Amino acid sequence: MTARKPLLEALVSMLAPGDVVVSCLGANSRYLPHLAVPVPVFALCDSMGAAIPLALGMALERPDRNVVALEGDGSLLMCPNVLATVAACRPANLTALLWVNGHYESSGGQSLPSAPVDWPGLARGLGIAHVERVGDVAGLRQAFPRARDAREPALLVVDVAFDPSEPIPPYSERPDEIRARFRIA
Amino acid sequence: MTLAASVPDTWIGTLMAAVRRSPAIRAVDAAREEEAVAIACGASLAGGRGAVLIQNAGLFNCGGVLAGLVDLYRIPCFFIVSYRGDRRDPVYYHEPKGRVTEPTLAAWRLPFAIADRGAELEGQVVRGVEAAEKSRGPFVLLISGEDLA
């Protein structure tokens, strides 16, 4: 299974000037400041489950920008209902990536309290039509442009390795700094 | 406001019907209240102005997102919350929620006002929106069904 960092690096390399990124708490938010992301980033350090609805609000407000939401499987398991809300709104400019590692990485690596979830099936059942499962960097490089170009909300289910010894950098930006810098031109 | 995210109850449903008739406000039906808060915050972060219309029971669900998003990132967020179970509510089973509404708002340090039926509601909404903008945080306007009559 592929590690998170090369997947994140591949994603960042594919971002275009019209994109905006909303990141869930944890490894994504902790890595992104070190990856020279060329677009506005709103990085959460708390509030599990908020990334996709935050991105939805931005996407509805700014249909001229493509909003990329990064969410974790532990967070989405708390509130999968948000996918139904997204499906009802049908924003053409929202692309969500769901990082699936089966663990609460930020809180100590505990396992999610369930058998493996059929995330693509769940997403489709809640009304998201454009769903793809990605298992490596090459797959992400193929699937992300398709998702971004879809004329409907899209979800990429990204299987990522869980490695308790992964040297994830600490949070390097405070919320007030993130908030002050975040601007969508 | 440019966007109103809502989970309905009877009273909020009446209000959202009016919102849907507005050409200026996008009405978003959320499946759960925490989502509605984040959706409204997203709209505000993107340059618009988001509001949340929910029942008090739904507000009780929102402690985490209020602390970890609205307060932590200092995002203006105006709420209209139906005050179910207050002394004006004719439905008996809402009463337990009414008992804990104001204590919860106080404990969570949420600035709020109870809509004054004797005054024009529009001005109270405007003041609430302005209070949220000024504080860069939440403001809750509690309404009763009578206020919408």
C-alpha cells in the first residue's frame, strides 16, 4: 500500500491556479505547509468531519473555483450523511479525496470501530455518482483530472498505508495564521 | 446573507420557505446541523456570508464544530435557532430542550438574543449578523413560532 506523502505530493503537483484546498485535521494538514502548495489552503487542526461541508460551502459560493477537500475515513465515518447533502447540492466544482487507512492516525493510531467499509458503495448509495478507488500514485494521477473535470461532485477513495512510525511533521501553522492568509481571489 | 444552511423543524421550515423565495440567498438543506455550520463557514471564508437555521436540539449537536471551527478560526457565523420548549411552545415533548437551551448557550459562551416579538424582526436579524461580523464568531437569535406568525 502506498504511503501518504507521495500521494499528497502527486496531488499538489496536479493542482491548478483555479483550485482551492480544504484539508482535514491530522497528517494532511501537517504535511501541506511543507509541500509548497500553489493554491489557497484552509487547513483544519480540529473539527473532524468539517472538511467536506466547508468545501461545499466554498464551492457553492465560488462556482468559478474548483474546491478540493481532503478528508479521512475516521472523520467521514462520523458523518457520512454529508455526502447526501453534497449530492443534493450537486456542485460541479467539488472534488473530495477520502484517505482510507482504517485508523485514527492523529489520536494514536486506534482502529476504526468497524469492519472494512465499502466506501465507494456508501458514497454511491448516498448519491455521489462519480466515485473512483485509487491505490497508488499512478492511479491518482489518472483519476484526479477526471474527478476535477467531472461536471458533478466527485469522490476519490484513496487507499493509503498506515504506518505508526511515519515521521509526520507537527502542525506548523496556527489557526489564526491559516485564517488570516486564506483568500480566494 | 448569501447562503443559509438549514436542518428544518416546523418553525425553521416556515422560515426556510421564505429563504427559498429570496433571489439573493442560496438555501442549502443539510442532513445534520454540524454540516450546516461548516457549510455556512465555507461560504463566509469564500467571500460570502453564511447563516445557519436550525432547531435548538440541533444546536446542541454543534458544540464541537463551534469550538473547533467557528471559534478556533474566528469565523463569523449567524444562527437563527428555534427555541423549542420555551414557555410559548405548545408541544409538551420539547420542554426538556427548552429548559437547557439558555444554560447551554451560556456555558458555551455563545452570544445570543431572544427575538422580541414586539419589535421588528428584520432589525434584530441585522443586529445579530453585525454582531457575528464584529466579533468574528457566532451569534444566535432564538425565535419562537409566534415570531413567524
